[in-house]
Amino acid sequence: MRDESPSSNVTHLTSAERIENLRILEAVLFAATRPMQTKELQTYINVDEDVGRYLKELEGIYASRGINLVRIADKWVFRTAEDLSGLLQRQAAAATKLSQAALETLVIIAYHQPATRSEIEEIRGVATSKGTLDVLMEVEWVRMRGRRKVPGRPITYGTTEQFLSHFSLENLSDLPGMEEFKEAGLLEGTIAASFSMPKPSPSGEFADDEEPL
Amino acid sequence: MRDESPSSNVTHLTSAERIENLRILEAVLFAATRPMQTKELQTYINVDEDVGRYLKELEGIYASRGINLVRIADKWVFRTAEDLSGLLQRQAAAATKLSQAALETLVIIAYHQPATRSEIEEIRGVATSKGTLDVLMEVEWVRMRGRRKVPGRPITYGTTEQFLSHFSLENLSDLPGMEEFKEAGLLEGTIAASFSMPKPSPSGEFADDEEPL
Amino acid sequence: MSQPPTYSEQDSPPFEEDDREVLGLVIDIEGFEGPLDLLLTLARKQKLDLTQIEILPLVEQYLAFIHQAKSLKLDVAADYLVMAAWLAYLKSRLLLPPDPDDGEEELSGDELAALLAHRLKRLEAMRKASKMLLEQPQLGIDVFGRGLPEGLEIVACEGSPDYDTTLYQMLKAYAGLRQIQAVKVVTVKKRKVWSLKDARKKLEKMLQMNFEWTTIDSYLVAYLADPEERRTALAASFGASLEMVREGHAEIRQDGSYTPLYLRAVTPEKSLNRKGDA
């Protein structure tokens, strides 16, 4: 019965094996309790097969559906479609209520990372009150990344994968307005033309003037 | 591209509204934290529409896929296709959380090393079960460093290279110090003048009052 | 330009999305996230397009705002005053012709103004980014993951489990343990403090009818034995004595620096004469 039902997205695959691979990946992604790395997913299918191509195909199959396959920091996960948001909204699903100060601090870290506390303060023009960074680290949106290679070796902060995941961002360059701000020179420092703040660097790597904690 | 791909199960629906209903039900069933009753599902779509027919249709669409929509006592739920369950099993190291006791013991050893068991207990205020240190030594984050030169020659514990690399630390001296604890909001309130945080002694050398095992 | 800008609710352009009351009767420094935020709000009021901000009028507005806050006897936090001082300096740099003797390192008024404008634009950009970020579909609010994931069946293999502990969790645990030792509740012992009023009352009593020059110390001899009280007694009495001299009830004399202070009461006639002289 299962094989009779026509499912055009799959039927254009010629071999039964290919269909099987898609089914397996679909099942794994559905059953997983967290986003899955491409290389983890590879272990579920034949080594010779390119898991990336299958994932792209699944992504296409689900693109128009009520659930989509999305990619976050090179990890794959099924999510409900964004346009259904209004219909699915649960009774105020306890959106982590951040204070204005915490939200701004989060945003500055996201766009300027790696950022030290004094850089955050320079941009906001006020001292960071106690608990602000703590709250952001507690919800696991911000982490200590490393240290800046300057006197005093201040700790640098950056965002986490959970941050990307929460805001449905594939990677940091997807941050809204990123390009626009960069072009306007608004992600640079003000001290002098020669002094420029580091460009946001992917949270996995270290910037030139940054080193591990 | 998305619209071109023929999806026969959906395309025989003439109106966009019908496709939308399928998408909504798909998303609701996916996000639901428990199996959903037919009448509950009805509330997500127009009252005039027969939710049962849509559910039957979704059941058909998913019948051949890696995940199936199944009905159990008039409740609907997505399940991994039964024939795949064997394929989803993986041999992997289970990712778990360290117990609070192990976490505390670990960090005390990190900061106070070389630390003896009684020193750890003094800071934690409770006796350390043997299992706790065993867990930490099993993951190779903690090792026996030497012995303290005091009566009874208690064993001193310290952290390992693996510990540093897991937490992306280059050196023990990179562990945040007291000022940085305050900066990150981890220590709050008026800090007593007598309070100090130790400088961990590098794991390669012996402390003055320490000798080889 | 010399006319400080006046504000009323009628002529204020509508805020883009900021409903904080800037001026008018409500002056609420608390509502601002620091002086830069206040400047930004003022700049927005001036022009929605921040690329066109005119710094000088903005400086005037900020200074007027702080001045108004002070005249209403509101406590203005120090950092707002520091900013006011800096803006006053900027204003002078903008208005005065550049000093040719200025070192090359010194930034010109225009350069300083450009830097300030840049900082405001940058803060504005981050504000905008905050809003845009919140408009992103959020997990658990707009989009959902699988509600009932079955989980991948893991057959634990030999070897140690994989702990996903983070540095933060570890530091948090440590802070939790040591917080108890770190934080002390400090109770400050209440110090004996003489108010001016107290001092004056005591001084008046002792000074009564004493028309001979006498050192202040000897008036206060009963109080100076206690080292804790000595300082406050001397300071407050000195203040009070000056007040009494000013009002014409007493006279004070010192023969040279660091020599004893002498005090005596003014006789009623003398006091009258003095008033007549004046």
C-alpha cells in the first residue's frame, strides 16, 4: 500500500535506495531532540552517498509545507513554517523577557563580536549593570569566547548556536541589517580612523587579535 | 522552483485554502507535545471544513515517508516509520550533563589545584562521594597530581589537558579571575575584603608542599 | 543660536516609536539608558534622519535639558553632568576659531562633532538592530520544533560519556559555592555627628555673656576628649560660629595661620552699632 501511493517529490528519484535514504534522513531529523550536524547525518546513510545533496532535496520537498527543513550553523532541524506563526502561537510561550539593556547588550555582542565589556559600554555610553551579561549567559545566548590580545587581556564575548537557533538565523551574516550597517561603517570604532573594531567573526573561530580564554 | 515541483497529493486540491489547511494541520501535529484529538485539530481550521478528511489525506501523504501520521484511539500523532527503527539506532557516546556535585568538584579542583579531597569537602561543605571523583577521572578531566606533604600524605588532584581543551582554555591562568567574575555578574554584592580566589598552580609542576605520588 | 530652545508638547515632532516624554514637565532621567541615549532621543526629536544631525543645536538642547533638570532640583546623575561638561567644551571648540597653537594630535571641533555624530548613529543602528532581531521568527513563539521527538536511540558504546558541560555552568557553580564567603553584609556603625544646628545651640549657650576672647577649644573642652567626637564637634562649631559672626552675634579672631581661633559674644550695643555702621 505504502509503495502504491504516489508521492511525486520522491518518485522522480529512480532508485529505491535513494528513496530509502531520504526516508531515513527524514526519520532521523524528526526523531532528533536537537539540530543535527551534516556529518552526524552522514553516518545514517551509505558513506558513498553525498548526504548534503539529500538534505538539499529534503529542504526543497518541505519548502512549501507546514514544516520546513532549516539549517542553523551547519546543523539541520525541522521547524514549523514561519508564515504559520500567528496560527500556532501558544499562550505567550514565555518569551524570555529581556530588559532593554540586556537586549541591546545582546545585539551589540551579536553584531560586533568578539566584543569586550568595555567595547559594549563604549557603544551604549553607559556602564553595564550587574546581571546583564549574566542573564545572557544564563539563557545560553552569549558565551565567553576568548581574550583580546591587548594589555589586560579582557574577556571577549560572542553569541552561541542557541542564539542563532532561537532567532532562526542560519549564521551570523544573516543578522538583519548586517550588510547595511557594515557598509555605513557603523560596526566600526570611533576612536580614530586607524582604530577599527574587529568585524564580527564567526563564533567558532578566533579573530586575529583574539585568543582562547 | 517550489511551486513548480509537482506534489500530487496536494495538487489535486483545487483551492489554495485547502493546501493551507493541510499545512496548518501538518504544523500543529508536528509541534504538538501530545497526540491530538480530531476535535482539537478542528479548532485550527474553518468549522465548515471536515478536519477528518484532511487528516486522512495527510495520513496518505506521509504513508510512504520516513515519518507517518498515525491514529491511536482517535488521537493523531507523527511517528517514525516502523521499518526504520532499526536503522536509527546508533552507537554513540551518550551526551549527558555532569551532576551538580561533579561540576562543583571539578571547578574547585580547577581553581584550587593541587586540591586534596578534604579541601574540596571544606569548600563544598559536604562529603564527596567516591563516585564523583571517579566520574571526573573517567572523562579524563581530573587526574591525581601527587601527594600533599602533610601527615597522611593525602592525594592531590588537578585538571588535565583534556579539561583545558574541552573548555577551550589555553592555560589554567586563562580561567576568569575574581574581577572577571564580578564583571560578568557571577559574584554579586559587596565582596568581603578578605575574599580571594586562588591562582591555580600549573599542572605540570609540583607545588611547594606537594610531592610525586 | 544663543536663544536656548524652548519646548512644549505642541511643537514637538512625533517620535518615531519612542513614547518617552523628553521635555515638557516630565523630566525623567531614569527613563534614559545613559547620557548618550538622552542625546540620541534629542537628536531623533530634531530630525528623524540621523545622517543630517546638526551637532550644535543638539548640544544646546542637551545643556538646556540638564539645566532645566537642575533648576527643578532633580538629582542628575554624574555621568550626565560629565557629558554636559564635554558638550560645553565641544560647543566652545565649534564656536571659537581653531587655535593655531593646538598640537596636531588635538582633534578639531568639527572632528569631535563628527565623532559624536558617529557614536549616535552607531547607537541608533544597534537600537534598530534590536527591533529587527525581535522581528525574526523566534523559536517557541513563532516557530516550533518537534513537540514530541522520539529521540534517536543511542546504544551507549564503551568508553566515557560525552559531557556537554559549558564553561559558564562551571563558573556559575563555583560562584554559587563561594558567593557565601565572598559577600559580607557590612554594617556601618552610626557615627556621632554634630549638625550645625546642634553645634550652634551648644555654642550659643556657652557664648552667652562671654564678651572676652576665648579659644573655641576651651568652649568645647567637654566634647573634645572623645576622639570620635572631636572632629565633628570642631567642624560643626566652626561652621556655626561663622554663621553667628555673619549674623552679628559673635566675633571671631585668628592671629595667624594655624594659631588658635578666638571667639567672643557681641554686646547688644556693639551689635546695634555695627548694624548702624552698615
